[in-house]
Amino acid sequence: MALPAKAAAGKEKLTVRISRYFRSVIAELKKVHWSTRQELVTYTTVVLAAVFLVALVVWLVDSLFSFILGFIM
């Protein structure tokens, strides 16, 4: 059983739209700046150092407040 002309045309339009979508995705992915291994290692080191410093500051402030609260009580 053949599809009506309108249904067949709608299906073609869908396949064309899907094809255009994937071509656009590939084109955009070609524009992406992919980090090199050295950049990735550098950025990871910076993030880990920042997390460590923030954790250290939070620990120091928490210890200070605990000491003060213990002194008051």
C-alpha cells in the first residue's frame, strides 16, 4: 500500500531536516577548541590546588570558631 502524497512529502522533509541537523552538529563540533593534553593537565592542577586552598581556609575558620565556642562554653 503506497503512502498518500502528503505523507510521503512530510517524511522527506523530516529526513532532510534530520540530515541538515546532523550536518550542523558536525560543523559546530569542528569549531570547538579541544584542549591539548598539556592544557588539560595544567587546568586540572589549577582546579585541584584551588579546591585544596578553599578546603584549608574552611577548615581553619571552622577550627577557629570551634576553639572560640569551646572557650566561651
